[in-house]
Amino acid sequence: MVNIGEFITPALSNTLSAFGIEVKEKGKVKEEFHILTKDINVIVGIVGKNTGILTYEVDPLIAKTIFSLMAPGMEFNLDDPMSISAISEMANMVSGAIFTMVNNPDLDITPPTSVIGEKIQAVVNTQEAEKFLFEISGGELIVGFSIS
């Protein structure tokens, strides 16, 4: 099985640098289960020979920064579907870049699903998860994956 973890940092850095956003990797963690805990989360399915998920756990400050760069002049609001759509599209772009680098015709991704709410604690996969922690625009972004 391909370890997509080696492609997360370059895909995220390349995608966000197009918007002038600098990415700093803070570390990696492994979790027994794939759990989400941030208020803003995006889930992208992995389908094909193997199945799993990619997740993006986003601090509101980062979400606001990304939205303002993707939709200049518009105001970020978590109640606005356009704001959530922009964060989902960022996750979709990064996921696409990851799987372009993976270059495995037996794997593909699904459209993103956003999970928004206060004090979320969701188990989204019972497989072990590997998570990459990044500092972006004064906030934290966590990209995780788990594959069966």
C-alpha cells in the first residue's frame, strides 16, 4: 500500500503557496482511531483498491484567511454556505494534489464533506490515523488520513 503521508506536506505547501500562504509543519502524531476535534472539519473519502479518509481540521482563523484569499471582498461567516464551500474546496484541491503525486490509478477521492460545530468529538474511522500538524497564519491545521 502507498503511504500517502509522504505527499501531504508538499501538496499542502504547493497548494496554499499559490494563495501566498506559508505552511510550517509542526509534527506528526498517530491515533488509535481517526478522531476529529476542531470546530471546522472537512472529510474527503479515499476509494478504490483501498478505502479510507483524509481529514482537514481547521482553526477558524485559518478558515477566515483562506476564505478571504479565495473570495476577496466577501466576509467569512460559518453560517454562510459560501464560506464553508471555500474551505471544502481548499481541502479538495490539496487532496487532488496528494493523489496526483501518489499516481495510483487504483485510488481516487470523493467530493469533500464539511462537519461544522462547537466542541466536536467525532470518530470518523476506526482505523489507526496518522496526522500532520501545521502552523498557518497563526493557527493550526491538521491533515490526517486513515486507510484500510
